[in-house]
Amino acid sequence: MTPSELKILVAEDNLVNQMVMGKIFKKLGFEIALAKDGAEASLKGQETAFDLVLMDVNMPGKDGLEVTRDIRAAHGDKPVIIALTASVMQQDQDECIQAGMNDFMSKPISKDQLAELLNKWWNGIVPTGEAL
């Protein structure tokens, strides 16, 4: 799979974080769809078969845990859902995994951190080393 083939949804209510993630993904060669709150993320996640969802855990309306359960009910094990949160407590990570998320990324995210996670789930999709 190439970066242009990967369907990505970023569920994030903070405008600054949306812009930062959009720029990072663009630099890595990916296009993304955005959801600005939990309700929009749930709707988009159920309607479209995304390959990857970066899910803010704390969003207004539906939180990321509830949205994850909605997406899992609609699509099963697909997509890969990665939690985005400022909380790094083990209990919070466990809640995300129990809700059906596959992985966990703490905020603020970096290009290197995102590339590492993308390569973990899609081996070699992002060039490493100086190409980053």
C-alpha cells in the first residue's frame, strides 16, 4: 500500500491540532479527512471504510471511546484506530484498548512519532532516516 492509497480519518476537535496533523501528514505524503467532533467522527467512521483513524479521546458530544465502539460495530477489526490524548497514564491506555483502539499516541504528536506508528501498522510505508 502507498501513502496515497491509505484512507485516513483524523478525529480532533482542536483547530490547532487539526492544522498541525494536516501539515505532518502532508509532509509524509498522505491526505486525510477531518472530523471536528465525536458525532462527526462517528458518522464518517461508520459510513466510510477508513484504513486508519487517529482518535482524540476527549471530544465534545461523543468521546473517542464511544466513537471507537461505533466504528467497531460497523466495521469490526478494520480500521486501525490510534488514540490521541495528552494523558499518558496506563489506566487511560488500558481504557482505549478495551474500547477497541489498536494503539496509543500521546499529544503533542511529532512527525517522527507518527511515522513510527504508520510503519508499525503498514511496514515501510514511510521512509525512515534522513528522508524524514
